[in-house]
Amino acid sequence: MIELHDRFGKIDLTLITEAAVASLSEAQQEALGVLVDAVKAREAADLRKIAAEKRVRAAMIAETETLAAHIAANPPPSRIEALRASQAAYNQANK
């Protein structure tokens, strides 16, 4: 029996030795090959996910900075300014 799991319960391919693989039957070696391929694919997917999360964080930071710059350059009207604009529009429409 080959021990595949590390102390955290995760499959660790470095624990597989050549002697242990040689002691397996042909069918078991094929199954182990499928398992190794699946583990490598999972590890690659984990790396892609981590990279994508980093890109999302960077994009969110850029969006936040851009919005802050936009608000600083184009401050929203105060309540009194909005009220005056509304009254002016109403008066203009009802002449």
C-alpha cells in the first residue's frame, strides 16, 4: 500500500517512491497514473485560481482609486444646490 497523504490529509506526490510503484500491479499503476494526472491538474487549477484572485484584487483597487479620483474631481452637489437646481427646473418648466 502506498501512502499518498501528508499529515494534513492532502495528496502529496513526493511521498510516492519508485519501489512502491514497482510493487503495484499493472492495473494499479494505471490507476496511480490517473491519480497523479488529476493531482497535477488540481494543482495547476489552484495556481490559476490564485493568480485570478490577485488580478481581481488589483482591479478592485484600481476601480476604487479611480472612483475616488472621479468623486474628488466631480464632487456631488450639496443638498441645497440640488434643491435650488430642482426649483430652477420647476420654475423654468412652469413659466
